Amino acid sequence: MRTIGAQALMTLISHFIFIFVAFWSIQKLHIENVMRLYPNQARVLIVMLSVTIGFTCSEFFLNFIDNVRNLIFLVK
């Protein structure tokens, strides 16, 4: 049970870190300047893109770590 809890905590932390990094990066693109007529929708778009990109990168990172851990079973 402890292993499952630790893995869940690591997953949540990874997701939040990658989403924050994606949000921080996308803000620098200034999408709201392109969508001047719809500033609220531009902010929502930035948040949704951040979640999508951050979650995808986090899942890739976590799957990569999991696959590297499972490589030991190839040798046994």
C-alpha cells in the first residue's frame, strides 16, 4: 500500500510541475495579443494548453521511468 501511495504522490507532483512549466512557457507567447477581441477566451486557452502539454509531458516522463525500471526483467 505504501508503494501505491508513494507512486500516486510522485504522479501528482510530476503533473503539477510539468503543468506549471508549460503554463510559465506559454504565457511568454502572449496569445492574448493575437486574440484581442476575446481576452477571456485567450486566458482559458492558455490554461487548457498548459494542462494538455504539461500532462502529456508528465505522462511521457513517468512512463519512461517505469519502462527503465522494467528493463531489469529483460535480463532476469
